[in-house]
Amino acid sequence: MVHRFNENPILTPASIAPSRENLQIACLLNPGAFEFDGKIWLIIRVAERPLQQATTISFPVLNGEGIEIIEILMDDPQLIATDPRVIQYKGADYLTTLSHLRLMCSEDGIHFREAAGYPALYGRGPLQTFGIEDCRVSRIGDTYYLTFTAVSDKGVGVALRTTKDWKTFTSHGMILPPHNKDCAIFEETIGGKYYALHRPSSVDIGGNYIWLASSPDGIHWGDHQCLAKTRPGQWDSIRIGAGAAPIKTDVGWLEIYHGANEQHEYCLGALLLDLEHPVKVIARSEQPIMYPQMDYELTGFFGHVIFTNGHIVKGDEVILYYGAADEVVCAAKLSVKEILSSLNV
């Protein structure tokens, strides 16, 4: 069902320059994807950090004046650094990298370059001091809606910016408060309402499930309903989350989503939602439609990971852009008909 590009990985940390001299790009992660000005574009999460020393761990955060570098001795008894992505120091959590979003374009969907005159997007304000991540792009009319994860010491939530030309942006702030992420807006209204998938989380009661919300204007969201839960003992047993905007088909809205198990292996599956009542799940993958198996998916910054939040749909063909092993960007082609067939539809 999955035809990976022979050129994979199509982008690596060496593909682009760091945002400033004293930082290095640790990894490129799952991009949003869209078409604009006759080209295919990716909005890539770029995760940066300072060059690491043997005796210290250092990481960047944003403050009111720019980027601040924090350094902690590795033997500090108040430091917990067992996860390559998150550390804890004096009871507070920090990210080991600081992420921003970078725009790249391509004529063929394989070879990408940064386009002059299109700005990178950085975290702004007290709710984005640990960076912005995992942007999903939905186009409704002539407006592009950018939903992304906003991270700070106050939590992880969903923020929104909109644009028509990719040079000027309107910020709408935090539209879904912590703890929430994986927000994908449907690319057309249903019954006069906007709809979005999102993933609130609970460490006590509940879990990491996919929810559905509606809105009168695409900015203010409510009527939250739980759409799909994790499934004990299966490939999506620990957490699930939406990928890109659902794909409209004759038989329903097709959503490619990610799921993780107890071993933190991230795979992709599919949900089929009712066209008129998207809270109704018609079908769901029993087995993954795509799972980590290539070397670049198994080994990296955080291995055994396939994670997507961007695709381009051309008829029956889906060009899926995804992050592999939390380090490189890859692409694959899938067929809408074949995905539906795997759901017995």
C-alpha cells in the first residue's frame, strides 16, 4: 500500500542552515504541506540546540529579548535527563531543543529549497517560550489556517495563525488550552460550521484520544466530543492523534492518524468519518497502514517513529510527508482507494 520515495530522506538537518551561529539543527520533524503559487510547500519543524559539551547539558528557551541558553552540569543531582526530548530540573520540565517553523518549496514534490522573501515562524509571547511545533495547514477559501503546538512552562496547547500570502500572518493566540495538540481543521465547512480534530490529554482519568470540535468562525471552538480512543493490546494502545486535515471521499472523511504502543513505536492508521456527521466513526484500521521499517525510520533522534501532519492529495494519490525517527523528513505515496479497501469500505 505504501510506496516510499527512493530519495528518502528528502530533507535532513544538513539541508538547511541554523537560525543563528551558536545553534545547531538537531532534527527536522514532520512538516505541514500545502500548495501555493503553483508549487508544493512544506512548513517544517526545525529543532535547534547549542553544541553540547561533555560535562553539561544546554538548551535554548525564548524570553522577551530573544533566545536564552540555559546550562546545567550533567552531575547535578536535581537534573533528570533520561529522555532525549525532555529534561526535568528542580521539578520543572524543559525541552532539550527549541523549535521554529521554516518554509520550503518544490516544483516536483521531492527536491525542496527555502524560498527568498518567505519568513520563518518563531514562538511569540509567554505561551510559546519553549517553541512552536508540528504545524498543520488547512486551506478554506483563500485563507490558510495554521494550527500548531505552542509550548511553554505553562503547558502545551494549540495556537492558530492565518495567512493569505505566506508573508503576512494574523495571530489568533491559543485556541485550545493545555494540555492539547494534534489539531487539524477540516478544509470545508459542514452545515455552516467549521470542524477540527484535536487531542486533549489526561495523566489521571481518560487518555490520549482524538476529539472533534466545531466552530462558527474557525477561531472559537466548542461542542467537544470524543471521537476515538486508544485500544489496549493493539498498535495504537497508548496514544493516538490526528495527522493532516481529513480527506473528503464519496464515502466519508478519511483521516490518516498516528498511534503509539507501549514500546513508543509510532505507526499510521486510518479513520473514516461520516460526511454529514463527522463525530460518527464508520471504520478504523485494525492494523497499521504504515509502520517504521526502514533504517531512517528505526534509528535517529527518537527511533521507531513515523509521524505525519502533512499531505498533498491529487485524485486518488496521496503524497504523504512525514517525520522519521524524529530526525529527518521523508515522503511516500498512497492510494485513497487502497486505504479505503483496507478498511473494508
